[in-house]
Amino acid sequence: MSTETASNGAEGGVAAASATLTVTDNRTGRQYEIPITDGTIRGIDLRQIRVDDEDFGLMSYDPAFMNTASCRSAITFIDGDKGILEYRGYPIEQLAEQSSYLEVAYLLIHGELPTQQQLDTWTHEITIHTFVHENVKEFMQGFRYDAHPMGMLLASVGALSTFYPEASQIKDAELRYQQIIRLLAKMPTLAAFAYRHNRGMPYVYPDNDLSYAGNFLGMLFKIAELKYQPDPRIERALDVLFILHADHEQNCSTSAVRGVGSSQVDPYSALAAGVGALYGPLHGGANEQVLRMLHRIERKENIPGFIDGVKAGDERLMGFGHRVYKNYDPRAKIIKKAAQDVFDVMGTNPYLDIALELEKIALEDEYFIERKLYPNVDFYSGLIYEALGMPVEMFPVLFAIGRTSGWIAQWLEMIEDGEQKIARPRQIYTGARTREYVPMGSRS
Ligand code: ACO
């Protein structure tokens, strides 16, 4: 029995291994000692485990990345079992209570909370970049009258790269910073234009006297008034929603941003990939599905029958369950409160009662308890958006505005991480091998 030691791959400032894993390959009887760092072994350390010289080496198979860390990150901490979420070490509850979205965006991107002066400069820079080139407006007008606003957002964010070709110079910190400001500033403008297009209403230009959330509300809802005045309670509720959605570590859309960004493409193209991922019903589209589900249930009396269908596997209880949280999603608790604030202004949403009842029944039901299925952030966010007068198609768009700061922070961290390379997973090939080409006339 031979003993082989893997290189610990401790380059790039990674701390020395504090423990090891001993693996015996029963095919050969050889033993290997693999370093464990931060509760993780390096996938590449498995490669030395080979049957013979011809063997490529052992790989790990992990569809959907259920147990693979793809990066080291200092941005967002989640303890899914305990229901903890922190941005740069600050609990989400404190940030939602005390900070503004732009403050949180600064925190995520720069790593520290801003001083008053830093926040003022940051806010000013973002505010004066909210306008988009007139040609952006024109090509958005070219979308079909009923185009989904998320599809419009996806296309227009990507298209920004053509307006700022210097964005491709991602190694230049100053140019990078300019694109970061533009992305944060223009995302609400693009989102609002998409909404107005969908409604057949003229686009509203940004009003730089208003706050980030207030200006967005103005671009959505302004009609003939000379000056749009947002209700401060609605403005705050929207700001809190942006904070809650700002980052969630290596979720599907963030992984898409990192994956596409790893090719060193410009950040507009990388973020367009994030918007695309967020469009899906299992990710940012979930709140749209929650609302459709609540509308379909229609009355409290229909809930038991619906739950039976979920348990029989006919459908899912949308807004429940999470890959990471096996406890109440901390964001769902904060959102429940924000929902109440919005309903106080806008009047109650009849579907809130159905949602509350659904939650109560599900939390007491063995099926959901056993599988640790709790409400996630999307269970209540859709109700708030609906109370604000948003059509369901806008829900993932609102999510994308908040998540923009997280995508940027994660993209930046990746760019500056010396260990990262172009993302390129391996596969287990299961198809045919080296077949003789069959001419058309000979095919059956
Ligand atoms: N309703 C009913 N059953 C569910 C649900 C649900 N919402 N979610 C999971 N389950 C069941 C599964 O059927 C499975 O049961 P089984 O073991 O008997 O087969 C078990 O719970 C584990 O589920 P998985 O699908 O393996 O869990 P996974 O981590 O892959 O999925 C996901 C997580 C996609 C979020 C899932 O819970 C789901 O589809 N939820 C509804 C959609 C949703 O709300 N998405 C928003 C997520 S939050 C966000 O993106 C911001």
C-alpha cells in the first residue's frame, strides 16, 4: 500500500491545511492524504487518484453544485439551519431597520459601511447617472407592445455594453468604477421604461431630486403631475425590499454573473446573464408564481385541497422551500412587516389572508416540517408588489434592481481573486464514441 500526499494547493494566500482526509482507493489499495482547509477539500486534489497512468484521475460529480464551493467570498454569510443572513458581517435585520439601499450597496461593493461624506458622494454619483442614452429609449420602443419587462430588462442591460465600449477594460479600476455607478444608476430607469412600455405609457425621465426608490416610483407612476411626490412609507418599503434582495451569496443568478464574468467580458454582459437566470420561475420568477398560485386558490376554503395536491406531488407550494434555508428565511420575516406598512397606505390585499392561512397550515403539516420547508423571501414580496399596483411581470424586475449591487460586488470580488480562472466544469460523457459517419442515403 503506497501513501501519496496531495499538494495542498495553498497558493494565493490560502491558510495552511489544519486537517487532512485520508482516502483509500479500493481499486488499487493506494492511500492518499488530502488537506482540509475551511471544511473543504480541493476538487483538483482528487485528480492524483488514478488507477494507472492512462487514467485521467478522479473527479467529483455534483450536478446543480449541491456540495461544491466555487469561490472564497467575504460578502454574504448565510447559516441556512439557523436562518441567519449577514452582509459583510452585519445582520440583515439591522440593515433593513437602519440603513438605506444605497448605503447597503456601498457596503456590499466596498466592504465597509460608508461615512456620511462617502455616502453623500456615492449617492450623488449614482443620482447623476440615472439618465440613459436616447437610443436606449428608442430600441426599447421597438419591443412588442406586450413584451415581458424582464425580457426587456435583460436585453437592455446587455445592450448598455454597446454604449460604453470602454467597459470591456475590466482590469482598469477607474473604468470599472464608472460602470458600477452606471449599472446601479440606470437599472431602475431601464426597469421603469420596460414597465411603461408594457402599459403603453410614455417613458418618464429620472427626477434627480428624489431618492433612489422615490425616483423609481416616479418613473413608474408619474402621469400628469408637475412633480411626483412619493409616499414616504411606500418609498421606505421599496427601499427595504431592495435591501433584502441585495445579495444572497452564490445563488443561481450570482453564479451566472460570476460564470459569464469569468470569461472577462464587460460587466453589462455579465449582469445580463444574471437577469436571465433571475427570470426563471424557480428563482426570481417565484414571487410571480406565488401570486398566480394565490389567485388560483382564490378562497381560504380551497386551501386544504390545494395542499393535498402539493403533497401528492402534483405541484409545488411556491414561495416555500430554499436550497440553503432549512429554517424560516430571515428576509420573509422582515417582508411580512413591510407588507403591513404598505397595506396601511394602499389598503389590504385580499390574498394576504389566503397567504397567512396557507403559511399557518403548511407550517403545521408533517410534509413541510419533515422537509424543512419554510416561507422564503418570495412568499410575501409578491403581495407587496401587487399592493403597490405592479403587474406580476414586474416582480422579477424589482428583484433585479435590488440584486444589482450584489451581482456587482460578487463580480468585483471575482475579478480581483487571483485564484479564479474562466469557469469550466467537467462532465461525465455518456454518449456514443467514434462512430463511422453514415451518409444521408444510408440512414434509416
Ligand atoms: N412545495 C412542495 N414540496 C417542495 C417544495 C415546495 N415549494 N420545495 C421542495 N419540496 C420538496 C421536494 O418535492 C422534495 O421532496 P422529496 O424529498 O419527497 O422528493 C424535497 O422537498 C426537497 O426539495 P428539492 O427540490 O430537492 O429542494 P431544492 O433545494 O432542489 O429546491 C427550491 C429548492 C427550488 C427553492 C424548491 O424548494 C422550490 O421549488 N420552491 C418553490 C419555488 C420557490 O419558492 N423559489 C424561490 C426560491 S428563493 C429565491 O430564489 C429568491
